[in-house]
Amino acid sequence: MLIRQGDARDGSLDRKLAFALAAVAGGLNAAAFHEVGFFSANMTGNVSALSSLLAMGQWAQGLGYLTIVLAFIGGAMASTLSISAGLRRGVITIYARVILAEGMLLALLGIGRLALDRAAGVPLLIVGLAFLMGLQNAIVTHISDARVRTTHISGMSTDIGIGLARMLNIMRGKADPLGREAVLAKLGLHSGTVLFFLIGGVIGVLAWRMVGDLSFVGTGLLLSMIAALSLGRTLRRSSPNDPAP
């Protein structure tokens, strides 16, 4: 799931990646909003809020939203630079390694949040999650050649509408039926991603209500485990001592 890139990936791998990471993103986004009233991955909403505050002359409040957007961009930059460096060096596990780093940073963020005063920890939580969501979205974009997004619900909802319209045309005999399988595959990918983002959000809020900021630590450890398992399988397969399959 975290090793093959681009055309080497099939639809099944893209679905597993999209559904798993969309659930994580949905959980983190919803839990953070439930706790502090900010979205860490909704850059459309954050930029809209920024423009509204600037128009009203509320520069100090606008600076907070600008920081969130810049943190998201910074996360995407850090992810891309790490992936590029890894690929240049032939590190086939670079995507899993970056996901592992994301999981560890998320766990540390949750621990830091626990250690700080509640009010003092709000900027750390929001900016930290925005950075990690930018990092994650860039990983998924690179590994799937932009076929998958885990936080861009507006774009995926648009793609679902387009796919449904194309299926309707095929069913009415107004479009080439040979494209049916491709349209259905994209519909399944985008619909499933939105659904898992929703499910992840519900689970994220429930988890936060039960254990508080430990839910961020737990999610980080879960991400780290997924990445570590992928790394372990790859290293075992590449070991010269392993028997041929």
C-alpha cells in the first residue's frame, strides 16, 4: 500500500490507501474542531475566513488563519522534499518512512498537548495538525500520481457528481459503454474516500470524548504501526536470505 507508485499501483491499492488515510484525516479534523473550533485540513474554509477577516480589518485574527494555511503548505513542502530525496537515493520505502514520521510526530503532538495548559496548547494543536495534514496529502498525491486525495472533499464530491452524470449517460445510451468500468472504479474510489472520511470523523470525535488528547497519541501510534508493517514486509522480501516465493 505504501511502496508501489503511480502506474505500478492497481485500484485495490489506491482504495486501501485512500480509505485508511481518509479515515485518519477525518478523525483528526473532526476531533480538533470538536475540541477547539478550528479545522486543520479545510484550507478552503480557512482561506475564506482569512479573506473575511482581512476585509473587516481584523488583522490579528486573520494572522491565525494565515498561519494554518502556511503550516499546511509547509507540511506538503517537507513531504515532497523528503520523498524527492528518498527517490533520488533509490529508497523504495520512502513513502512508508514519511508516514512513519507523520505518525511519530502526531503522537508527540498529542503528548505535547497533554503537557501544556489547555489554552496554551490550542495553537500547537491546530498548526501542528495542519502541518501533518499537508504532509499526508502530499504523500498520497505523489504515490498515487494525484489519483487520490484524503482531505479534498469538495473535489471528490465534484468527481462523484461528474461520475454519476457519466453513468447516467451510459445507461441512457448517450455515451460509450466501454468506459463504464473506468467510471465505476473512480466512483467507488471517490465515494469510499468521502465515506471513510465521514466515518473517521465520527470515530475521532467519540474517541476524543472518551480519552481526550490521548486519541491523537493513539492515532499517531496507529499510523506508525501501518507504516512499520509495510516497511517490515518490504525489508523481508528484499532480504537475500529469504527463499524465493
